[in-house]
Amino acid sequence: MEQFDAIVIGAGQAGPGVAADLAGRGRKVAVIELDQVGGTCLNHGCRPTKALRASAAAAHRARRAADFGVHTGNVTVDFGAVMRRMHTMIDSWVTGLRDWMESVDNLELIIGRAELHSSADGPHRVTVGDRELQAPEIYLDLGARAVAPPIPGLDQVNYLTEVELLQLTELPESLIIIGGSYIGCEFGQMFARFGAQVTIVGPVAPREDDDVAEAVVDTLRAEGVRIVPARATGVEASGEDVAVLCDDGTAVIGSQLLVAAGRRPNVDLLGAEHGLAIDDRGYLAIDSRFATSVPGIWALGDVNGHGAFTHTAYQDSQILLDPERTVDGRITAYAMFTDPPLGRVGMTQAEAAASGRRVLKAELPMSSVSRAVLDSETIGLMRVLADADTEEILGATFFGLGGDDLAQQIGLAMQAKIGYKTVRDALPIHPTVAEFIPTLFSSLTEL
């Protein structure tokens, strides 16, 4: 039995920082990673998709160049070069992270699947292949993975998740995407810009207000993406292609199928003897300091159900290492990285209306934002919500130029409990998109 002071299972966005901090205190630490260090974000999530997004945006801008008085001629996309650019970046980051982890004193990186055998009153045991490790402290950074919905026939075709899609070397002639949330919309727009015929099956941006979702739909359709807002009821082979059957009676046929219909936490990868309590959504149950139901075991990142984003996982590690902080009250801003992006924080308009509060609202189309007009990027809208009685900012939605960064500004104000009047009175820079945030808070009316 190999003895360690702490074992970290998973080297995503939370695990490496915790492991390095513990090792820096002279603790003997093992980090066990199933596959590649860096987790979903680095390997097949945020970073590779944003590298592809940049290429897709460049193609889109080039095709629009004449709108700005610039003439480029015919624009084509070398899909192989696009993918090589992305993989070069990602491989460099993964190698750099692994090299750094292997250079940290008192830290051993182990590649393999870890199974946890927890103990209520003593050190916990972890097996990795034929190795047995033991430690009084276990930190779980297990992440999540794509889940295939129970659609008849899906298991009979060679469908893709985002993992396999990012390994393609040739552009699909036609791509069907089951799922219209972040992954589906982002890939759908990118691959349409690369030159594929794209169809998204399912409701688009289902977590957003109806009018915001419709604005996203209009944007995608304007770029040639077909939207079928129906439920997939069956999948079958159609010659060398794949057909998706829908509950509205339609059938969509394409050369490739991407399933982007949800994710599941990787709790099951710990084995049957982990002994940890699971909540009603399948995540590891934790307290405000990430402690699980078993003393000496903590859960960070996607697996704890307190945020399924890179930034929430990374912040989990920062909170854990600061004894004065908890996850309670965290304000989570997030973005869907379509072009333009959709940035969101706090309540939607529908949630605010149902809250029982006296709600104030202000909204502005991006076509009224001078910077957006100057840049010819007038798609979308800006919306803020506040409590009329307490002046608390309740939420914001920014679909348009800079929407991802704008949501962070409001999130910062909300986290700091700054009332809307203080934000209203701040001096903005002209001409920026953000200069209209004070304008919005100056024009609130009751919802």
C-alpha cells in the first residue's frame, strides 16, 4: 500500500491547483488522471471550440468584407488547416500543463482510472490498475461527459459527441445536431461557416427567455442553419448517411450526426464502492465548503452540481484553499459563444416575473448601440432587471457584440451587492458597448 497525504482524482480545472498548493506545503500528493490533463475545457471544450470559433469568425468577416468597403474575392475554408491550428494550440497547452505538474516537488502524476474505496473512520483507499494508494484526504475533480439520450436506434449508428467531432479531418457535407443549447448552437454556427449544411434538431437556447431564444434562432437561420424545433424520436441509417426522425413527422438526413443533448457527472467512474452520497440530480452531494458525505473527501468542479463551467470549477479550487470563503451566494455569469455571444447572469425576465418581486426592466436593441453600429454588428439586444424596492440587480442578458464581457460586469456588481443606482451613476467610456449599461439603468420601468 502506497501512502500519500492527499490524493487528487482528476486533473481538470480544479485538481492541479489544489494538488500544487498541498504539495507546496510539503504534503506528499498523488494526482490521478484518466486520460489527458486539463479536463474537458482544455481537451474538448472551451479552448478548442474557441480556436475553431476564431477561424469561423475570420471566414465570416472575410465574406462580409465588402460591407466595409474591402474586397477579398472568393472565400474558402481549408478545414484541415483549421483543425491543425486548433490541435497545435491545444497540444501545446496540454504538454505545458503536464510538464508543469511533473515538475512540482512532492507531486506524482499518475495516468489511469482511479477507483475509490472510502472509509468513514480512517484513510481512504484508491486503486489504479495494480497500484493501491492510501490517503486521509481525497479531492475529486471528476468532471462530466456527454450523455446520449434514449432515442431508439441511436446506438445503431456512428454518432459523434464533441470529443469525436474535434478529431475530424474532413468537413462533413451535412451535419445534424441533436440539441440546441450551447454546444449545439456553437458548433452549428461554426460548421455552417466552414461550409457544411447544418440542421439543429430541438429547441434552441431553451434556458433563455423566449424572445432571446428567437433572436438566436434568427441569427442562425440568417447564416443558413436549418432549425427543426421538434423532438428527435428515432435515428436510423440511410445508406451511408444517417436519418433523424422527429415528432413533427419530419426526417432530417445528413452525413454526420452530433449528439449535444446534455451531460452527466462522472461519479460512476469511481467504481461501486465509493460510498458517497449523491443528490437527486446524480451529482455528489456537498456542503458549502465542498465536503462530501464522507469525512476527508471533497468534490470540486462539474461533479458537484454547483456549476458546469470552467470558471466555476477553477473558482471551486480557490474557495477550497481559502478557509474564509464558501460557495454559498456565488453569482454565476456564463456565455454561449455564438457570434455574437450571449452573455447571461442572474434571473431571466420570466424568472424575475415569477419571483413575486416588484421588478424593473430596461431593454435596448443592439441597433441602438453606437459602437455596434460603427462595427456593423447590430444583431441582438441588451436587457437588465432590478428590484424596485431594494435596488438589487436581479439579472442581465446581453446577446450581441461583447455580450460575454458585459455579463461579467453585471455579475461583478451583483457579487459585490452594488445597487443599480451606483452602476447607473458610473462614468462609461465612449464609444463602447458597455457605455450603455448606465443608460439602461437610467431607463428602468416596472415590468
